[in-house]
Amino acid sequence: MDQFISARTDACVGIDTNDCEQLWQAATKMLDARNIVMNIIEALGEVASRAGGKLQDTLKEKFGLDVSDKIHEITQDLLWNFQSGAMIGLDADGPGDRWEWFHKAVVVASGVSGGFFGLRGLLWDLPITTANIMRSVADIARSFPGEDIKSDDTKRACIEVFAIGSPMSEDDEADLGYWAARAGLGHAGIELVIKTVAARFGVVVSEKMMAQAVPIAGAATGGALNYAFINYYQEMARVHFMIRGVERRAPDPSAVRPCFATIFREIRSRRQIGGSKAK
């Protein structure tokens, strides 16, 4: 890290050394978001999802119910209703990022209870999980200088976190996905942002819900996947707000992306060569 920053590659010229450190931490968090624990959780979910996939097909063939479409509709409503509601009681000026484990405990309990009842568990698991992840993202946002969870800009940034990749898949180009998600949302109004994010997040939620669709067997899967979900989005929130902070401080905000990409590739290269985490 020190050698990389001291070299100050062309991509990072003009960006303060401390901000390069922030980008290094953000890139590390992005790469760590899917770790060994995640692989175990994905394997657990895959076993249950086989039966879940059959159940989804049966519902569509017998009853004309497309679960994925229904989850998309529900997710969009939840994101819209919770964009402000999830922040009720959070003091914009209070210390942030204090309730990480509380939010994790709530969504794990919700996943276990919801998974026990299969698809019926969606009635409470989906809104509880979504609300708590959103609240946790807002809690993280207020810990970063320059973010005001009462402002439309920060509320929008909180919603954007849900468009950043998926904890259910492996993505070697996660940094490109991050910038693509931001570029896709661009200067769209909050309504369009929610619709776009709901479409992406709804697909991710559908994958998770099908993995816990089998009653009782889905209880352990639901708890594990919920833990993976909130952990992933908490880390992506920290990445997002770290990068936003650097962009605010940089003389040229557009220079942050190439610098981050260079750092991201450097860390990934070191891990591939050394077979261990780069520090």
C-alpha cells in the first residue's frame, strides 16, 4: 500500500494521499464482500434452490403466478415506502454505524422464521429484511462527513447501494459493475431511480427467496442468506460513501474512477500472485 501510494501512478495524480488510502480501503472492502463464508452460504442456498426452482415453475404453470414479477412489484413498493420511513428515529447529527449487529440479528431472525414457512414467509421476511438493510445503510451513511441523511442527495445515495452488484454471484469486475450502476442511474429523478434499483434488487431477492422456498429446510438457508445479504450491502454502503467522500474532496471528481480502478486491479493482482489478502 505505502509503496503504491508513494509511487503515485498517473491515474492517481492530483488525489490526496489520505484519499488514496480511503480508495484502497474501499477497493479492499469491495473485494472482501464475497469471502469464504459467502461461498458456504451460496452452497447452502444452491441445495435448497433446486426444490425452490421447481416450486416456482409449478406456481407459474398451475396458477399463472410469476413469483419473480411479484417480488419485483413488492420490492419497488418497499423501496418507495421505506426511503424515508427507514430513517425514522435516526439522528442526522448522531454517531453513525452503531447498529450493525442489531440489524444483522433482526434480519437473521426474520430469515429463519420466514424460511420455516417457505413462500408464505415472504409476507414478513421481505419487508423486515429490506427495511433493516435500508436503515443500516442510512446508519452507515451518517457516519461519513458530508452526508446528511435528511437530504435528497444522501437518501438517493442510500437507495443506489441496492443497485451495486449481488451477493449471490462472483464478480471479478466488481469495480466496473459499481461504476456502471452509478452511470445507469445518472441524473434520473428519485422515482426512476427507485424503479431501476427495484428491477435489479428484485432479481437478487428472487434468487434468495427461491433458495428458502422449501418450508422448514429453508429456515437455516433463510437465516444464512439474510446474514449474507445485509453484510454485503453494509460493506457496499461503506464503499459507496467512501468513494463519494473522495469525490467531494478531489479537485477533479472525474479522476477518482481511474484511480480507484488502478488500486482495485493492484490489490486483485497481488492476491492472485500471493494467494492471500493484500494489506
